[in-house]
Amino acid sequence: MKSIFKICFVAVLFLSVGMVNAQTLKFAHIDTQVLIQAMPEAKTAQATIEKEAKGLEDQMGTLQKEYQTKLQDLSSKQDSLTEIVYQSKVEELQSLQQRIQSFNSSAQQRLQQKQSELMQPIFAKANETIEAVAKEQGVIYVFDSNNLLYKSNQSIDLLPLVKAKLGIQ
């Protein structure tokens, strides 16, 4: 009886090992940053963002130049101005300084919004293509290479496959 039980146990063990081997799990990795940087849409978006940033920097420079000019003017004429005129000029400078700070904050928000607006479709396209290639390759998990602690040689690198599907060299 014990030998029949042992034989059955060994048979079940071999069958379960065979089933696990038949269902080999496939894992893959991809460096999404490299993929995004290689996409022509990302380069166009980056150029648009840089152009927008340059325009905002120019406007900020104009405001700062105006502030410096008024500050130097006030410093040079400080002794010849009456107290009321002097206070008026100081308030004008403080107002300009607040405008500069406000402009800086809104400019940063505007750039972040523009970047998000331009990059969102690019990230979506990359993710859709990664998903399509992963399904074609029978992969059950895809990891981003930037967050991996260890990567086995058995893990499939999807970057070349995704680039080929997107038509990127």
C-alpha cells in the first residue's frame, strides 16, 4: 500500500513539473526613456517646448531689465526725491517685483502644462506599441529597465522590437 502511494505521489509530482514547464512564463524589459527619446514625435515636442521656454525667458528678461533700470534710477536719484515721490517709486518697484514673481510662477505652470499636453499622446503611443509587441511575443510582464534591480538574460529586451514596430532606427 505504501509503495502504491509513493508511486502515485511521484507520478503526480512529475505531471505537475511537466505542466509548469509547458507554461513557461516570459518576462521582458524595456527602457522607456530611450524609446521616447528615439521617437520623432518626442523630438518635435521638445523643440516646441524649448521654443515656448525661450519666449517666456525673453519676456522674463524684459521684466527683470525694467526692474533693474528702475532700481538704478531710484538709487541714483534717492537723495533728490521728496519722501512722497520716493515712497511712490519704492511701491512701484515692489509692484513690479510681484509681477515678476507672478509671471515666473505662471510661466513655469504654462511650460509644465504644455509639456504634459505634448508628451501625453507620445507616452500613450509608446505604451500601446509596447503592449502590442508584448502580446505578439507572448510576454506576461514587461518591466521598465530604469526601475529594475536585476535583469536576467532570459528576460526579453523589447526595445528593438518596439522600435522596429514604430519604424525607428
